Amino acid sequence: SSRLFLTDRLRVHWGGYSQIAAELTLLRAASREHYLYYHLLSGSDLPLKSQEQIHTFFDTWSGKEFLAFDSLPVPVSVTERISLWHFFRESRFPLAEPLDHLLTLIQRLFHVNRLKKETFSVRKGPNWFSITDNFAQYVLQQEDWIQAHFRRSVCADELFLQTLAVNSSFRPHIYDEEGRTGSMANLRYVDWEGGNGNSPRTFQETDRDMLLAQPHLFARKFERDIFME
């Protein structure tokens, strides 16, 4: 009985604001129905539990926000993703990335800091989430603020939601801001140690029993040609 919602197509560039714009577009389309929870999944994700188990879990933890956070303190290199200007991340120009690095160096020399008058705390974590309708509506209400602080950024899809959450009244509702439960904080099982450094390990059919034994609700990553019942 589920329905499929189609949104306007967006040209998304890795590391650019368009990644955030795509997430906001998805939330805007889905939140019109005021569902209890919204789950951001990639095309390489699969659920590890049945629909009944997933629904029971969120009934049990109703009102909690499932976002994962990197440990504190936040490195300067992460803060610079939004404290410096990044003008070329949405460009297909071949020299866009070298120009971005050059501009970053110049801004450091001149001590540029877009956040110097701001008082909010910057936080980082994986961009995959399971959030409540209340928080989703709040995020959409903050779209102007998000654009003002994250539009000329790099890889800020790993910053904007975590930063919004900890600087809002939703902070007490975060399931595990301290990361005590590891990847259970956002309910996604990902094997980075078995990956190649830039990408997590791709699960194989032989991993089936191990995956089903995990307490997580979802896992990544999977390939289409690897069959998992």
C-alpha cells in the first residue's frame, strides 16, 4: 500500500551543496504526509530486519533522533568545510578541485573565517539518518539558515544535520550523541575496516548469517549482482 513520490531531478555533485539540496528535496516531498520517521538510505543499502521488527523498534524508541556523530573535538580541517569559501564544488571545470585547494590556502593566509561571528557548535557524522517528523519539519523551516551557512561549502552533507540537531531543542532527543553504541547511533552497519580506505567493504552472500545477527536495522554496502534473500 506504499506510494512512490517523484521529485524534480537535481544535478548532484559530490562534495557540493547539491547533496544537501537533494536531501532537503526528499524530506520536503516525504514530510507532506507527516510520517513518524524518515530514513535516508543509499542505493547500496538493504534492511537487515523485517518491516514488523523495524516498526516495533521505532515504536519503542519513539521520539528519538538517530544520527551518528564523530568524536570531539571537531578538527579544524572539518570546520573549514564551512568556515572557508568553496566556490568550485558544483563546477565540472577540470581544474575546479585544484582551484578549490588553492583558494583554501589563500584564505588560510588571510585568516578568513565565515563563522567568526557565529556561536553555534559545528558537528560532523555520517549523512545517513532516521529522524522524526518533528525534526524533519524543523530542518525544512531552517532552509534559509542552512543555505546561508552551508551553500559555498565542501562535503557539508556530513555537517548540516548534526550541527542543526546539537544547536536546537532536539539535542536531548538524540539517541546517542556520544557514540557509545558505535554505528548503532544511526542504526546502519558499515564495515569500514574491511574496505579500501575510501569505501566500505561490499558484503558477500557468505556474510548473510553475520549480517542477520547484527542489532542494526540497515547495512551497506551491497552490489546488485550479489543476491541476498
